[in-house]
Amino acid sequence: MSATETFRARFGADPAGVWSAPGRVNLIGEHTDYTGGLVLPFAIDARAQAAIGPNGAGVFRVTSAQRDNDVISVAAQDLRPSSPAVKGWPAYPLGVVWALYERGIDVPPLDIALDSAVPAGAGLSSSAAVECAVALAISDHLECGLDRPTLARIAQRAENEFVGVPCGLMDQMASAASTEGHALFFDIGADTTWHIPFDTAAASLAMLVIDTRAHHSLADGEYAKRRADCETAAGQLGVELLSQVPFERLDHALAGLTGPRATVLQRRVRHVITENQRVRETVALLREEHIAAIGPLLSASHASLRDDYEVSCAELDLAADTAETAGALGARMVGGGFGGSVIALTAADRAGVVANSVIDAFSRAGYTRPVVRSVTPAAGARRDL
Ligand code: GLA
């Protein structure tokens, strides 16, 4: 059922409108966003839709096409972080309502029906897609006129403080602010964005997303630990955010790390600072329309995430290595790690061979069959109806 049909079936009325926001793939710039670093994500054409409308019920009601007949009702006064009244998936849309309250926006009771085509657990930001669709829907519906970076920050706040996931700003910014045919170059420390043309088809290339279907339970705890490592290192180096260390000063910075965990911190810092540099080099190549030339940067990013940042896993490594052996120009894990997806840049006429090689390798290894999609940069959040 679409969001509109779900809204009608569960709430017995027509919605005031329907908005949507996409999932994302990060081309490069992984585990840099929470250090004030550089990222280069793009939106994909899998979207979450939010149909919303006012209700006379005096409570917020949320439902989802992906949940059979489930309607959750929550009173406005129960909308606060860790409220026992809000558990599981409704925390994403209702967290956005709470974050809007926190900005002083008085959101009246609403009905919200969701329908998402962004696969959950694939590292494609299904949560940011829902948050951004709901944030734009309410902002438009109430004529708040919030700009895209503000909507992204509201969505991130919902996820950080209401849902309780300590993510950076990349996913929400990609979902809120991307444009079709472009990757979004976001310098988080400087708070500036550029839309960089990224047209794989024109270059006879394809970008595959290989969902490994793996999700290791240490993902959330390890993410928080990596953030803490970056904060410790920044403190020792006398900078507010780790990405303020210039690439040219990397060796000097590594020598300045001390304590019993100095060698671990050195690896974390080396990943973050070299990853920022790889983003700069990728942007420079894309600006010159040398898309095929970014392949080695993608592979170097994967190696750095695997060896220095230690957030990869056997399934991600197998997918990236097999894709390259089968002829991909470059491949790397995307998102937080410990499962989720790998991207592989290939010649368009090689994409089938690359995909089948990875599927065969997973079968031989006894892993769940991966899902392989080809993606192109899609539009960010928008009104659909
Ligand atoms: C997750 C987080 C993002 C970002 C990535 C790693 O997707 O939600 O904020 O930190 O991991 O780059």
C-alpha cells in the first residue's frame, strides 16, 4: 500500500499531502562526519514517503505500510526522549515532532502514515529517509519554511536524542539536500555544501550497491567507541574537532598521541585525516569529469576502514575484494560498518559479471545471498502530492 492508501485505510480520511525523502549511498568520506570532516554522499531512488494530515483526536497517530494495521497513538506530553510511550519504529517520526517542539515550533496533533522502499539494515539510511520525509512534511504543512540544512539538523537531533543513536549529520543532510545527478560535497566543519555532477551513465559506468545482508550486533557499541577515540585524539592534539588536523600535519599529529592506547589512536587518526584527503581528491577528479579515475580512492578508503578504523567485517571484505577481482574499478564498504552494503564502481558492460561474481563468492562462503542494485544520484526530500 502507498502512503496515501495506508493513510486512508487506517485513518479514514485523505491526507493533507504526501512528502518523500531518499536513502543515501556515501561515495566517499566514511566515519568523518562526526569529526567535522568531509563527506560525499548521494541520494538513491529508494524513498520513504510520509502522508500527513491534521486530526481531531488530540493525539499524534502514526502508522506504516510495512506494519500490519498497527496505529500508535501518543499524547503530545508523552513526546520526550526515553518516554515509555514511544518504542521502536514510531520513535523516528515522533522524534522529529519532538525535535520541532525543541526548536519552538508548536506542532498540532497530526496523523502520519509512512511507506518506505529503503531497505532497513542495508546501510542505506532508511532512518534518515523517514526522519527527513516527516520533517519536510510538517515544515511544509505548517508553512515553517525551514531550509534543508535546518531540516537535516532537526532530523539528526531526533535520531541522536530521541531515538538514542549517536550518528553524525551526513545521512540526514544527504537525504534532505541532495539533487538529482549530483553527489553532495559537504564540509561539515565549515558548514558548506556543493553539488558535484556525478553522471555514471554518461561515462559508461555503473555504481553497484551490494547489500551483504550482514548486520553484526557490535555495530552500535563500536560506532560510539570510534567517536570516543576521535574525541580523545582531538583532545590530545589540542583541536576541537579531529578533522581540523590538516593532512600535511598528519605525521606530526601521529607523533603527538600518547598513552597506553596511542597506537590505536594513531590508526583512528590516520583513517580520518587520510579519508578527508581522499574526499578532496575524489571531488577534484569528478570536477574534471574523470569518474573512472576515482576507483583506486574508493578501494583505498575500504582498506583504511578495514585496517586502521577496524569497522569492516568478513562479508564486507569479501564483497569488496571479489568485486575488484571481477573487474570493478574500485569498491568499498559504506555507512557505519560491521555489515550493510559495499559500493562497486564498474564499467557498465561489466556490472553483471561483477554482481554475479559476488553472489557466487557469497554462496561458496556459506553467506546469505547478497542483494545487488545499480544506483544513480536521485533527488533529495520533496513534496510528492
Ligand atoms: C552512519 C552514521 C553517519 C556516519 C556513517 C559513517 O551511517 O549515521 O552519521 O557517521 O555511519 O560514515
